[in-house]
Amino acid sequence: MPAIEVGRICVKTAGREAGEKCVIVEIIDDKFVEVIGTSVKNRKCNIKHLEPLEQAIEIKSEDPEAIKKDLEKAIA
């Protein structure tokens, strides 16, 4: 299983955004990370509700729109 790390692309497995792809932008603690995606709001998410993919992107800035564009390019 790929590591939980900043820049790792994941699929949400629970909640109303289940099935949507997102990227980890910050590791909060051993149970929670902050994620953002094209159709996933920037929010705290339980690691148990994420399925990490092999893909990862480099987080170059704090700008949510720039992160979303990089994510779209990576999953296109």
C-alpha cells in the first residue's frame, strides 16, 4: 500500500465525496490529514477514509487552485 504523505493522490472511500480523487496537502496527526480535490472541499479527513493511489504530485504552493490544477493534470 502506498504511503500516506503530502502530495499523495487518494480516493475517498467514505462520506458524500466517496469515490472522488483528492490529494493530501498536510498531515495533521497519525489519524487525520488535510485533503483537497477538484470536487473535494479542502477539509480534514480520517486516514481510514482514504485509499492512497500509486500516483503523487509535488505540492509547489499553498494556493488551492494551483493544487487543483496540478491534480487534474496528474489524473487526466
